[in-house]
Amino acid sequence: MKNSPLTVGAAGPLDLAAVRSQRQVARRRLAVALLALSLGLLVSVALATGIGRMDIGWHTVALVILGKLGLQTPTLDRTTEVVVWGIRLSRVVLAGLVGASLATAGVVFQGLLLNPLADPFTLGVSTGAAFGVALLVMLGVGGSFLGLSPLPLGGVAGALGAMAVVLALSRESGRLRRESLILAGIVVSTFLSALISLIKSLDEESLSAIVFWIMGSFSGRGWIHVGFLVPYAVAGLILAASHHRELDLLALGEEQSHHLGVAVSQVRLKLLLGASLLTAGAVAVSGVIGFVGLVVPHLVRLLAGPSHGRLLVLAAFTGALLLIWADVVARVLLASGQELPVGVVTALLGGPFFFYLLKSRRARGMW
């Protein structure tokens, strides 16, 4: 018996209504998640600024911040203002920006390469930044540029240079190939790692500085480093956010994306540039910090689903929260007053979590 026009016509509006209902539920969940993460981020910034070797109450922290924002507050000790505003708050803000940048870059790299193990270091970008810094340290480049050490500039140059080499190696018949990108990234990263090892062996005096940079830290960073990172973070976030729909389509495969109207090579190049800018800026000011760009996208994906529009936003907030508290642990964990490299803390936190995630997803047949 054939379906009548009435039966067929009735199914369409019902399906459309179901889709609209699902979208409304997804939007409400996203709004609730963003509100919770925003409040959590504000509270974390305030709490993290008050934690340290010098005992400063939360009320004092609030007074210093309000005073710097131009509001009338009681006069506070100059040392307290410097510690709160110049040292701690700048460091907390920088940690949040670096965490957001690395997590967002991780979402882009995993979406582009369709590889759950991809992160900001897969394509050799971070190794290129580390090589640029190591080279400047070996050459004894000193001084400052607009009050900033030349090391971050070397890190950005090395990262973008490495990305340019990877793109050149991965082009086939004028198109960027996903498989070639992964292989080229491994080759470039391995080669640059060997050069870094060579630099460390040739110049033992610079060994400690290079190793400390490679392990990642926010020690000695300030507002000038925040200002240095912001343009790279903003540019990278804009490029990633403006192509989030194309990232969803690329998950269907290159051929299907092309048939759906996606200029695959051009979009892939723009997204790679955005993720590279995010990674280069972050590594340039903090050194190499692992696992943030690997773990955070998976954690957010479990809660928000596969849509890259939601993933990019939620990953940025989650990455910022994670790295702020990882840096707090790095600052206060040792009773001697010394700091741990924050890269060690993220590895200690992220390694076991990713191992659990890997085992659980394999048990469910997802990998």
C-alpha cells in the first residue's frame, strides 16, 4: 500500500520540529556550560592570584585589582600592589591565555588530521619554536626589544618556519594532503629535535636554559608577555572560529567535503595557519607545555559532542582553567619554595587521564 500524500507530508514537519528541538536543547546546554565556565574562570583568576608564598587575603587582591581599574580604594602597600598586579595576576592571565590557545589548537589539529592523538606538537610547530629559542640561547643573543627578551621572537620565527617547511613537504600536485602533513610533521620534528640535542651538546653553558624552556614555565613572565601573545591568540582564534563549519564537513572525508562545496586545500591551509599562530604564540612565551592540546579536546568532546563550533569555545575556557591551576600547583607544591616546570605538572595530570581515556574508548570500540 502506497503512502498517501497526507502521511508523507505529516512526517516532514515532525522531523523538522524534532531537529529544531534538538538544536534548542544544544544551545541551552552550551549557554549553561559557558556560564559555568565563565564564572569558574573568574573565580579561578581571583583565587589563583591570592595563592603564593606571601600571604595576601582575597579582599586585598580585590582592592588592588579595583584600584588598577581606576576605582577609588584605600591606599595599599606598594609591595603588595607589585606582587598582586605585576607578578601574580599577570602570570595567571598569561597561563589562561596559553591554556586557551593550546586547547583550541588541539581541537583544530584533531579535526583537520582526523587523528585522535593529534595535538599542537604533531606538525613540528612546538619543536620549531624550541629550536628557535635554543639557537638564540646558543648564539648568546641578549638585550631586549621593546622591553621583551628576543627569545619569544625566536620562538615564533622557529614555529612558523617549521610550519612553512611542513606545508612545502606535504604538497602533492598543488594540494595539501592530510597523510603527507602528518608524515612531514614527524620528519621535521625529528630533525629539529636532533638539532636541539646537538646545540645542547655543543654549548653546555646554555644547557640549563634550553632544558628549562623546553619543559615549560611561567616564571618571570609578566604583562609584556601577555601583550606579546594576544595578537597571535586573537588571529588564531578568529581563523579557527570562522571555519568551524568546514571543520565539521572535513570530518566526512576529503572527497565528500569537496562535493559539499568546501575548498579543501584553502580551508586546510587557513586552519593550519590559525592553529600554528596559536601554538607559536603560546610556546614563545611559556616554553613547551604538553598534554593540554591533547587531553582538553577529548574531555570537552565527551561533554559537548562533535560540533566544532561548541568544541572550540568550550575547549578555550577549559584549557584556560586547566593551565591556571596547573601553574598554581607548580608554584606551591615544593615546600622549599622552588618552582616545578608547569610542563611537568600537565604531564603528570594529563598522562594518566589520557591513558584512562584511551582504554575506555578502546573498550567501547571507538578507537
